[in-house]
Amino acid sequence: MSTQPIPDNSPSMLPTMIIPQITKIEAITVNLPFVTPFSISSYTWTCKEALLIKISAGELSGWGECVADPDPFYSPETTVSCHHIIKEFILPVLKPGMDFPEFEKEMKHIRGNMMAKAAVENALLDLIAKIEGVPLYKMFGFEPKKIMSGISIGIKGSIDELLTAVQDAIDKKYHRVKMKIKKGKDIEWVEAVRNSYPTLQLMVDANGDYAIEDAKHLAKLDKYGLTMIEQPLSYSDIYFHSKLQKSIETPLCLDESIHSLEDAITAVELGSCRIVNIKEGRVGGMAEAVRIAEYCHKNGIPVWSGGMDETGIGRAFNIHLQTAPAFTIPGDTSETKLYFKEDIVTPPVTLDQDGYISIPEGSGIGVKVEEDMVKKFEMKREEMV
Ligand code: OSB
Ligand code: MG
């Protein structure tokens, strides 16, 4: 299958942006405890360690949050590998007066490392939007809207615990529930949720726990009316997902395997998925995320915004991204308090009575980074420029 390309200069607003005179760049590693441990098929996290990038131009600062974990259990990138790539390779290409396409072109010269790139690119975009005095979504030419909410429920110790978490999510009016699955905690667990909630918009995420040999087993999920199965096969696979999608009715969705527009085109042309999870922090930043969204939209593939249980900084980028018209499915955008008792930004993300999230007001990402809270959770700070 061949698909429709997107225009070369997309997203159309970005070419006019110029990199400002930068006075300081800081890399700050923070560690925030989670309210409850979060388990996926490959690992359990009890806290969020994140590398923050703060780029200042005089009084104004832009912030980026690197979505890499301290470990390589979701993606090969780690907070330390990103710190290294940012310091040694990404920051040296930043030149004041450079326009944004030039910056992106220079970044392409550095292979992979999309989480490291996203942290810097997003901080720059936040800074430029703040200099211009506009909200980030507006700089991309998007209209404000209420953002749909979604919850990602980690693997629990028992089916009863899972059902309690699902009931909580329904009470709070989340628009969609995602449950993590792995081998041995799958069919029976999905059946229990489906039997209790016949009309719930429900999906599962396996984080790569299965192999193509499990195709028949995974097809047992077809009878539960799931919106999608996210990343059933290996974190790096696109090809075997295309075989699996042919043998299963439920739409597949790719997460870990998509790092760029090229990956998305490969997946869509091969028929590896019918839905794409876009994490701006996994694909090199907001601009590539918008390009993937536009491409998928043009080719009839719905997209949604994934999350990496980010602090309020990354969460704000995910919210702005979802103003792009391509985002028609609720994402993993949930309330701050689901993850953190205290966060490093204000205001926190909350749901209104219909389960919607509002875009934080103000220029750039809209939220205010509370420096005293950053200091409270800080493990390491380095002035890179
Ligand atoms: O696969 O989407 C995933 C969290 C950490 C690593 C991988 C994933 C997740 C989530 C949580 O599902 C999404 C969120 O609430 O931010
Ligand atoms: Mg996922």
C-alpha cells in the first residue's frame, strides 16, 4: 500500500521561528515519588526520574522534559545517555539566529536518540512561544479545545485490585480505560473487566510481551470489543505486527516501535497497525509529533497521545499536542494526582465533571514551573551553557 505524503514545510507555522540568543542552559535531574508503583510487562517503577532541560534567554525560560527513564526497560535511551547526547552533540549545533528547519536538519545528522532531541526541541519551542507571548498550541496554528482524558492502569496484583482501579476511573469520568497486560495476566483479566463494564471504552497495552507465535492466543481478545491492542510484539518490531494484524480483528496500535514519521509511514504502509500512539517525547519533539499526526490523519489512521507518566512539564506538552485535529481518540492524559502527591508545576492537571482537561493558560506550555519544588526533588543540576 502506498500512502499520501504530508507537505514538506509542515507544520506550516514553524519555518518562521528563529532560535533566540540563549543566556543559559541547565540540565536538572529530578526524582519524584509515585503515589503507587506503576507496573508494565517489563518493569515496575516506584518513582519518576526525569531529566529536565531549562533554556533561558534573559528573564524568560523554556522547559523540556526528557521522557527517558533511568533504566532501558521501556526504551534503549536512559536519563544518563540523554544527558550525554544533549551535552556533547545536540547543544553544540544550537546557534542563535538559526531558523527552526535548519535546527531540525542539524538534529537529523545525529542518529536516533529521539528522547534526548525532544527534550531540547521542546524547551526551545516553549521558550520561543514565551518570547512571542503565545500559547504553544497557537504557535502551531491549532485552535484551543477541551482535551479528552484517559487512564493507563498498571498491572495489579489481583483481578479484584484491577476492578477497583477501573471503577475509580469510571467514577472520575475518564473517557477511556487502558489496562496493561502481560503473559498470564491477560485474557481472564480482560474478561473480568469486560463482564463488569460491557460498554466501557477499553484497550490493552502489552509493552511488547508477546511474539508472533502467540497470534492465536492474542486472537482470543477479539471477542471483548477492545478499541485496540497496543504494542503486543517486540519494542522494535514493525514487520511481525503486520502479520499479526492480518490474523486478528482487533485494531493494533504501535507505541515503542515508532520513533519518527518514517517509522509511522513504514507501519501504515505495511499494515502493521490501524492506530498510532504518538508520544512527542519519543519521536524527537512536538514538530515531528505533529508531522506524524498529519500524515496519519491524511491516511485514515486515528492517533492519540501517549504518556510516560511525566511530571507536569511533559504532561503540558501532551495536552498542547492534542489540539491538533488528528487526535480523535482519548490519550493517556490523566490527572496529576494519579501519579504524584506533589508536582513541580502549577496548576495540576484535573478533570472537569465530564472528564475533560483544560489547556493550561499562559504563553508557552502554560503551566508555571515552581522552582522551589524542582529544588526539592532535584538530584543533580548542571549548567551546560
Ligand atoms: O506504554 O504507554 C506506555 C508509562 C511508562 C512507560 C510506558 C507506558 C506508560 C503508560 C503510562 O502507559 C501513560 C501515562 O499515564 O502517562
Ligand atoms: Mg504503550
